[in-house]
Amino acid sequence: MTNPYGPVPPPPAGGAPGTLDANQKTVLGCGVMAAVALVLVLVAGACSPDPQVGQKAVPGPTVTVTARETVTAPPAAAMPELVGAGFADARQQTASLTGGGLTAYSAYADVGLPTDHDDWTVCFQSPAGGTSPLSRQTALTVHLVAVGQCRCLSY
């Protein structure tokens, strides 16, 4: 069968069709490098700092501040030892330590805490006596026993 479009032209001298010679490769390589360099210059220009950043600051008026009073931090609050004290006394000792107040529980699971337990005795406390510093968020708790029932002090 014959080619209806005519004879196929012979390949150019120096290589197969579609290949580049040394001069063409050099020109193409230089063109690609120039394009990459142009893109880098444009990106660097877009990322350059604000032109106002390099300007010198104009000095303004001078302000002098003089301290006339020395303020010292208050001493860190420490939890008092409450074991053996009555609940009313314990509440009074802890009133200024934290904002949460003093929460009372019965020391024994089988003994309920009455509504009026001011005269009950502190058997356990949390945090322990002497714990410091206390913050406004520290929860203060005591476990109470009825008057005369404080077996926790006999250790």
C-alpha cells in the first residue's frame, strides 16, 4: 500500500525528528533560566518589607517617671491547722483565705451532717494545715464529727 499524502521527508542532518541540536538546547536552557530568574525577582519584590520600616524615627518629648511609693506583695496565705477546732471557729479562721468559703462534710459515711453543725469538731481538713500559698480558687474542706466523738485526734 502506498502513502496517500506523499513521501515522508528525510530526518534533518544530525538526529532523529523532534531532537534538538546543541545550539537549540543552549538557547532553550538560557530561556528557562531567565524565566525562573524573572519569577524569583517578582516574588522577592512582593515579599519586600514596607518602605516605611527603613525610615528613621523622629524623637519626641522625653517622659520621666519617678516612683514615690514602694508597694510590696502581701505575704502568701497559708492554711491554718483546723483539726480539733469547732466548725464555727474554722470558718472564721479561713474567711479571708479564699473566695470559696469552707465546705463541711461528715467524717463518717454512716453519720449524717446536721443543718446546724457549728459546734461539731474538725477531724480532717483539706488542704493540710501549713499548706501555702493558697489561691482564690483553692477549695477548702473539712470533715466533722459530733462533739465528744473525735476519735481522729487519738493517733
